Amino acid sequence: MCAEASSPPGLQGLQGLQGLRVGFAGTPEFAQVALAAILAAGAAVPLVLTQPDRPAGRGMKLQASAVKQLALQYGLQHGLQ
């Protein structure tokens, strides 16, 4: 097995996505890994679909999904739904 250390399992073939526009839908932690790989490969992601913020923790404060948090880190809030 000679997978790259920086590539998530199963996502090693995403090199060279420059010029592609990808709409992404996902919510859980593993979807965040896939979105990160797509962004790292150079694809444009004009649309990200994820679940609405949900109450979590003792204080039941709204918590954004892992995908939403990553999308906001990359400045994708204009296409976030």
C-alpha cells in the first residue's frame, strides 16, 4: 500500500480538478474530509449544501455542521445553503 500520507483514504485520485465547478452536499465529519480534498485539488465549489445549525451541548447552543465550518473557513458563505 503506497497511499500518500496527505490524502484521505479513498480520495487519492482527486488531483487536477482545476477548472471544474463542483456542487457539494454533506453534513457529517467524513463529508468534511471529502470537501477538503476537493478544495485542495483545485476545484471551484460554488454551492455547498448541508444541514441547518443544530442545538448541541449542555447549553443547547446552535452548532454548525463540520461541512459548514470548513466552508466558512474557505470563504464559501455565498454558496452555503
